[in-house]
Amino acid sequence: MTRAGSARSHLTAAVLAWGSVVSSTIPALAQSAEPWKVELAVSHCPPEFESELRRLLALELGESFPVESGPVPRESPAEADTLRLTCEGEVTRIEAGSRGQAEPAFSELRWDAFPRDSVPRAVVLAAIEALAAASPVFSERLKAARSRRETPAEPKSKTATPPVVVHPEPAAPKRPALWLGLGPQVQYFTGGPGALAWGLRLDFTFRVSAPLELGLALDGTWARREVELGALQATLFSGAAWAAFRLERATWVAAFGAGVRAGMASLRGEPASYAVVGHETTQPWLGPLLVARVDRPRNAFGVGFVLEAGAFALGTEGLAGGQPALVLRGVWLSAGLSAKIGL
């Protein structure tokens, strides 16, 4: 044979060998690009136990091994990778079959060999070992998938978007512990025909410790009611003390509390004619109260608004012609606005 003929013979052999390699590699690559499906059947297991088995199996195998549920035909176990899990009392029997392998793999796991909450995970790990023993291809793909998951992620780019920073509400600034307030007040007494009184309110509030404060108020109010025989006039002086829950923020302060109010009421009749005799009396009054206050301080100064509601435990009334004309009984409501200074 000539040298040219020999060279052509070697080239032909090389081309045929390369073609054989390519023809065998392309199907393998095409097969590896597809997910390796596992058909799963679980029988005679408690519903919660079965649900946890399916969840853990999908978690362990990942997206590369879609788990399909449904009946697994025993007459053709070689057509697909199959996994049968059967619960018999405190034992789970495992049967794994693989495409391309005639003989399935068997194993069983006793529940009493593990802590109760670890049994589902132990069954899943044993099932994966059985699948790997039954299918060399499954075993190789499982190793490759786990190595991809364990590969550390690339560091983030320096130009990545910075995280959003949520700035909390600024803390309340340090304020004076004692505040003095002075301002107008209006009171409404619901007993009898009702009466409206106007006056001044002087109050002190002292922050004991967060969130407790104590309060003291002194009030002087005046009410008048015109009647057919003349007029009835009431002058009221009282003091209140309370304890309150205090809530401070950067721009406002609120307090809600309970206490008691006590005082004296001076009632005086003013006859419309000399034929009518007027009388004057002074009586005590007191009762429990609820108070709500909102202040807006700024440095050592501020303004405040207060609401108060109370019920008379001891009251009095003024009569005109034998009928109640100015009654201090029942419930009282009051509202006040004040200018405040920190001491």
C-alpha cells in the first residue's frame, strides 16, 4: 500500500471514530438537559406524615428532579424511576426502581430507631439512598445537582443598589419634669335642667417616671340661670388630683388617667322683686373623674388641651319656687385650654 493510501486510511478511521463519539455524546447531553423525573407513591401512611414526606423529598431533590405523585404501575418498573413508600405500623418499607435497571432496590426503616420528629427526614434520606443504589445515572445527577447548590455564590457587585434604610421616629427630647398650665375652662353639669359654667383652671403635672405622671388642678368657675322669680348664681371652687399613663413623642405628649375632684359650691338667689326672698348657701361637692390630656411642648413652653368627665358622689342644688333650677348632681363634663411652662 502506498503512503497516500495509508494516510487516507488513517484519516477515514479517525473521522469514523469521531463520528461515533459525537453520535453517542449528543443523546447523553440531550438527556442530561432534561429533568430526571421521579414517580412517587405513598400508601397506608398518616396524612400528616405523607405530606411531610413529600415536602422533604421535593426539598432534598430540588428542581432538577421533579417529583410526580400518582400510582406507580408494578408491572413495568423499568419504564421510569419510581419510589414506593408503604407504612406498616411503625415501619416504612421503601422500594426504588430505575429506568434501565430490571431489579428494584428494597429497604425498610423502623420509626422507633429515631426521635419521633426526625422520622420523616430519616425515611426521605433512606429513600434517596435506595434510588441512588437502583440508578447509577440518578446517583451521578444527584451528586452534580448537590455540587451546584453547594457552590458559593459570586460576591455582589460594588454597584449594587444599597439597601433601603428605614429611619425610626426620633425619640422624644428631654423635657422638664414639672409643668405649670393656666387657661380658660368650661364645665357642663347634666343634672336637672343642665347648667354651663365658665372659669379658669390652674394645673400642675409632674412626670414621676416613664410612663407615669401625677397631676393636680385648681378650678374656679361661675354659672348663672335666669328664672321667672329672678336668677340663681353658682360660684364653684374645686381641686382635682389624678394619676395618668403618659405617652411621649417628639412633638406631642398625651396622658390618660383617673382621679378625684372635691370642692365647695356657693349658691345665691337674686330675686326679681321685693316680694321674693333670696337665699344663699354653701355646700361641698365631690366625685371621681377620668381625664385625658394632649400637650404640644416646645422647649420649656407649650400649649395643652384637657378633657374631664366625672360623676357626683356628693352634690347640691338651688331651688326657685320650690323647683330645682340649678342642679349640681349627676355627671359633669369639662374642657380646658392652657398655656404651659416647664419648671
